Amino acid sequence: MPPIETLIETIVEEAWRVSNLPLADQMAEKRPGSPFPPSIPVGMAQIHTSNRGFDAIGKLADLYRFEPPSLRNRISKETYAKAALFAIGDSIIGFPDLQLSTDADWVAPMATLFKEKLAARLVNTTKNQTQYIPCHIFDPDQKVPAFKIGPVTFYPRSDWLRSLDAGVVRIDLIRKVWKGSLSTEELQKDAFSGRSADAVRGAFAAVKSVGGHFWVAAVKVPDHEPIQSTKKGTMLVSLAMDVLSLLLVPTDSARLLMSGGQHAAFSERSLFSNDQGKLFDRVRIHMHGLGGPPGHAKKFLKGTKKLLDAAGVIISRYDTDAASGRSSRLVERWINALHWYGQALREPSDFMALVKYGCAMDILTDGTGNLTQLAARTAAAFGIEPDAVVTKDGDKLETIISRVFNEGRSALAHGSDFGVLAEKGDQRALAYDLVHKLLLSFIEPLAAIIKESHAMLTLEKDEVRAFAGRLKSFAKGTGAKAPAGKRRP
């Protein structure tokens, strides 16, 4: 019997068994923290079931969540579980005179009906939303206009206000709060007075969410269930900020902050006591936004436009692929490695940063831990040979990779070395340099084959080997060099 039919049989038989028990025995099935036993909605009523039956509904939702692929990343696990629960009730209604002991062939038809009912329940769960993520990018005095990286638009908050519909949101009230002529408390009182329109409540929501951030990232997420829409929007903004980090020195990258994401918080508070037991708190404020002399930020964006546009092509392709449920492995590699790089860049521990940089390097090269393959494919990306000397001390590229991957990432991850509190600044700097340059080397060649709709984007294996030729020719054509720096990220 297929897994779905086995689970359907368990669910229905348990509901049948428990619903025919005396009420006192039904109550014995109640779940921890709940005064009632688990139940299945059936029309306007509900029937009690057992913990075993309820767990089977969860397994059924997990099993069926991956079909069809087009819904895989667009509907959250929580929404699937709720839809599956109601679909089971809808299916039971479809068999009003079911006799489990005599109808031996009821399982397969009910499994088919469940799929139909689940699909119907999922039809109206997706929405078209635009996600807004407050962040810090450039100092306000840099006067940088809005700019895009793929599907993400970064707005100075004044520009973001102008992008909103004044007929839907009271933009004037938001401006008053930001200018200091209206307090947040006064706006809150007005928003929840009972006579206020949705536009006033929208203004309060904007003020509370944006807070002290001077930038807002906006990304459209069409046809996604709201929980997944927020998750995907936040991830796309984080990836776009990681692209910016690739083009900055590490100390400046740390000043890119994002609300509700993986980037460092605006402030950190710690609590401690002295020998006498007196309590103190310590606040650490992160300097936010990229400043500099007048025009510095505009000059940075102009100088990096080609790379930002190319990276935007990759992120846009990832956005589209994720929505369809069928992703290009090459695109996934770069995106996942970029994510690991961003995590490592902001990691306070050298130990964890080395592991994360090592993961990024392994993903990009498809090295699967094979040092020879890691070295060969990294060398191809840099347009050099694995035994090329890349540091002032005379170290070869393959030696540096061994130091970063074998002595760093693998040794720490597999327990032949330890380092939760150890300082490994030199190794971390080398790892940063390697991964940083690897990610950069992929951007323009990968964007080019995306624009071409090249067949290698559809490969299910050996995609990195197929792409290596593009990387090598591009590196030689641009005169790219391997990293040799020792900046601490």
C-alpha cells in the first residue's frame, strides 16, 4: 500500500475508533497542554481522534507537501498542515455511510479524494504581497537615491514613503513622527481609537516597523502564502545585502544592518553582576550605514554597477526558480555559498566562521571534501594553476586551500581540532579571501549563461565541471588574480 494510503487508513480508523468510545475514554487521548483530545473538523462539527491518528495527519501533510513542485516553496509547512487537517474532514464527509469492516476498498478512493480536497483548500491560500524590510545601508548625508539588486529595491526611507499610495496610507502622519512634531504614542492612540481609518493604522504600523532605520528594502513576492512570502522576502533582501558585502571591505560590511534577518542588530544588551551581586547592564551600539566624504556612496554604486547588475540577474533567476519549485543547481550553488559567506562574515567566532567559509568553498567547487578537486576548480576560477604561488611568503594555492579546508573547516567540523574560543585570525583571513574571490569570480560568467538560457543551467550533475571552462576563460580574459591578502573579516 502506498504511504499516503497507509496514513489515510490510520487516520480514518483512529477517528472511527475514538469517536465510538465513551466520552471519558475519548478524553484520555487529550494532548499535553490541551484540555481536549485532538479533533478533525468535519463540516460544521468535529470528531475526536487519537494522538496516533493526529500524528498521522502531520505525516500526511509532510509527505504531500512536496507535490506539486510548483507549491513546494510557496506554501508554508504550517499552512499545509492546517489545509491537510481540513481536507481529511472534507474527505470523511465524502464517505457518509462508510463501514470500515465491510468496505475493503475505501482507502484508495479516499486517498484520491483527499488529494482533490487538499488542492481545493490550497487554492486561495496564496497572495500577492510586497515585503518591506527596514535596514541600514548608507548614511542619510550621502544622499544616495534608490537602487536595485535583482528583485530587491533599496529605498532611502523618504523615497520609500513617496513610493506608497497616499490614498491607502497616511504618509503625512509618518512624516510628522519622523520630523518630531507627532509622537509615536499619539499616533498609536489615534490608530486604535476606534474611529480611525485603515490608513492611520497603516501609518502606525510603518512607524513601528521602520523604527530608527534610514532605509527600507522592498521586494515583490507574488503568489505566495503570507508566512512563506515573509520568509522569502527576508531571504532575498539578505542575499542582496550579502552581494553588497562582497564589494566592501569587511569592516564596512559589518555596518550593513537588517531588521528581522541574519544581519547584526542595531544594538546588543548584556546583563551581569559584580562580586557584591550588584546588577549592571552593558549596551553595545553597532555603527550603522556607510558614510564617508560627500559623494563617496554614489561613487561606490557607480563603480560597482556592472557587478551589482550581474548579481541581480542571478538572484532574480533564483527568485523565479524557487517559486516554480525547480531550481538550477548552478544558481543554487552560488546562492547557497553566498548565504554561508554572509553568515561567516558576521560570525563573532573564528571557529564557526572557518566552518562556514569552508562550506561555501566546498559548495562552489562541488569538491565534496576532495582536496585535489577543490584546488583544481578554485584554480580554474582564478585562471591559474593549483601550484601557482599566491602569497608573498611563497605559498601555493593548493597549500592555502589545504590550510583553510583541511586544517580549518574539516578539522574543526570533524573534531580533530577544537576552537570554540580559540583565535584563528590568520586562517579566517585566508578563508575569507578565498571564498570572497571565488564568489566574485562566478558572478559575471554565471549571469551571462543565465541571460543565454544556456543548457548547463538544467544539468542535474557535473554542472560545476561543465561551468569550469567558462570560469577559466573569463578569468584569463579579465586578468583576474588569486587572493593573497590577510585582512581580518
